[in-house]
Amino acid sequence: MINFMKFNWLYFGLSGGLVLVSILSLSIWRVRPSIDFIGGALLEVKFSDGGEVAQIQNAVGSVDGVDLYSVVYSGDSSSFILRTNSINEAKKNEIISNLNLNISETEEIRFETVGPTLGKELLIKTLVAMIIASVLIMLYVTYQFKDRIYGLAAILAMFHDTLILIGAFSLFGHFLNVEIDTLFVTAVLTTLSFSVHDTIVVFDRIRETLKQFPGAKFVDVINKAITETLQRSLNNSMTIIFMLTALALLGGITIKWFVVALLIGTVLGTYSSPFVAVPILLILMKKIRKQ
């Protein structure tokens, strides 16, 4: 049996550093919301002879009633994603015409538009969904283990994973112009469930071991439970990580950052269950239950 809890200082130091970086990034740069949340239009185009960001800005800037928010590459030097204020089909066609005249033959790949009212409603629904999911998960864990401390430890580890994931995309948004959209929300909610899934496995083994050895020290029970479940958790997670890594490297641009979010969430969930949730459980048990 390995004494994992001897290295609590290392786990909390690593997690504390990641949480601090995430908070600082969110405080300074926040995240870059897509049109899903703030409204606007997204136009993806491909040029026959390639193009430059400055050329696109000049061509689109000459169209009346169009505010160009950002221009980013979409996979290669000839494909770009343009984000503007809400525009209609006529304005979109005018943009395409200007790009044809000023750069080269332009092919429209996709065009999406979301009104600002719908964007705000979606943002509110997203926040409400995350709050409801968190509360239900905490109540479920508390009920299953007949102790609110287990539920509190699980929810704190879950918030740890969520905060670091959002902080990572704050950094991606600042340095790589990555925007968060509804797919990112899906990845966050998936991370919540994955994190709690592994945590419940460890907590359940702790409960079973306590029943087998009621007089054992709680720290010894925890070390035994992690030793018995760690290999299984790693094996399960690695199969997912391999698949997501392949998708991130070979998948299309439209799902790339969604897959990256899932990949980060999977790694965080695998790590936090034994090395964040369980140490928190140990500390709370010592402080409240005097175990």
C-alpha cells in the first residue's frame, strides 16, 4: 500500500498554482465568447489564391453597416473566419463581393447569425444549467454516502476542474483567439460528470474499507482505497485520452477546441478524484469528525 496522503502538499501546491493562474487569467483577460452568447454573425470563407488579415479588414471595412470584430485563420492560410455584428443576407453578399474584388475568388463555407437577445438568453440558461447540475450532484453524493462531507469534497473537486478548464480557455482566447461556444458548455458539463464519476468510485471503496476495518485509521483507509482504484481509473481514462488526442490532431477545425476541452477535462477529472477530492475529504474529516 502506497502512502499517497504523505504528498498532500504536492497535490495542493500543483492545484493551487493552476487555480491561481486560472483566476488571474480570468480576471485580466476573461474569455472570448462566440456569437452564440453575445449575438452577431460568423462568416467562414476560402480564397482561391490565399489572403491576408489586413486585406480582409480593409475589404470588409468598406461595407456600410458592418462592424468586423475579428478575423482568424481557419485551418490554413486561405481559409478565414470573420465575426461581425448581426447582418442580413444582403450584407453578407456585399462582403463576399468586396472580398472577390479586393483579394481573390471567394468561396463561402458557412454563414451563421444569432440575435443579441437569443445570445443573452442562452448565456443565462447555460449558467443556470451548470448551477442546477452542481447542486444535484452534491445532493446525490451526500445522499448515497449518508454524509454531507462526501458531497462537499466532491463538489469542491468538481469546481477545481471547472475553474482550471475555463481558465485554460481564457489563456487560449488571449493568445490563440479561441472563442467559447455551446460546444464548450457541453465539454464543461461533461467534465463535471466525469470528475464526479471517478470520485464516487474512490469514495465507494473508502466506504467499503471502513465497513471491513472499522477500527482502522482513516488515512490508512484512504491510502488503501486509492491504491486499489488508481490503476482502474488510469486504464479507463487513457482509452478516452488516446481517442481525444487523435481527434484533436486529425479532426476538423469545427470540433478541434471542443475536443481539446474534453481532453483537458478528462485529465483534470482523472487527477482530481484521488489527489484533490480525497485529500479534501481527509482534511474535512479531521476537522469535523476528528478522524
